[in-house]
Amino acid sequence: MTASEYNNCVDQFADNLFRFVLKNIRDEEKAKDIVQDTFEKLWVRKSDVDGKKAKSYMFSTAYHTMIDRIRKEKKQTTMEDAVTDQYGHSEQYTDLQEILHNALEKLPAIQKSVILLRDYEGYSYEEIGKIMELNESQVKVYIFRARKFLKNYIGRMDLVL
């Protein structure tokens, strides 16, 4: 990868990468740090990374850096540890984006990541598997479970709108 290809990657993918990380960790400063670390790692390994595969490399690196940081801060929880009464609402909203945001926050980290990569960033199951080091069937299971949870959390769309 040349310096101009690197600069092109920064210009082209920085915003998407930042949004992906921010949606997962909900801390703007940490998200900026993770994106910066990702671009630093890309620069260090620029001779090993093909310019055509840089986007996948950056998302993989950002994901792993984010997971490492989450584990370091011990903020990761599982659905089994959570109180199930917190998952659902009976209030009527008109802001669908707010409801989706709240629902995404209730998902386990891995389900949230696969949903964001699939539905927000448009990656295929195979690409998500490579980024998150999962096989394609695991990705499909996590997406299915996340969508099922989101459907149950949101409830009927006519009540939301």
C-alpha cells in the first residue's frame, strides 16, 4: 500500500469506521482513540495490506481493538446476567431512531456488532465472519437472535408509529 492509497483509505473510511465504533461503545473520545489506533496499525502494516482489502482490514482491526478495550475495562456483560424485566417497554414513542438506539444498547456486544455491520454498514455474512473471526453460521445465529430480541423489544410497529 502506498502513502496515497493510505490517505485515500483515511478519507474514504474514517467516518464509517468512527460511526461503527461509536455505535458499539457509546463514548466519543474512546471511539476516536480506537479509530486512531486502527489507522496507526494500518500505517505500520501498510506494506503487508493490499489496498483493495484495506477496508476489511480496518474494520477487523477496529473491532478487535474495541473488544480488547472493553475487556480491559470489564464492561462486557451477558444476557444471562441481566434482569429480563428491563427488556421491553410499554411507552408510546414517535421517534423510531430513539427506540432503535435504546434497543441496540440492550443487546450483548457481539450481537450488537454483527447487527451494525450487517444492517448499518452493509457487510455480507462472510465479510462479518472474517472481521469478527466467526464462521458464517455463527454470524447468522447472532443476527437472528439480535433481530428476534429487537422485534420483541420494539413490539408492534403500529404502536410505535
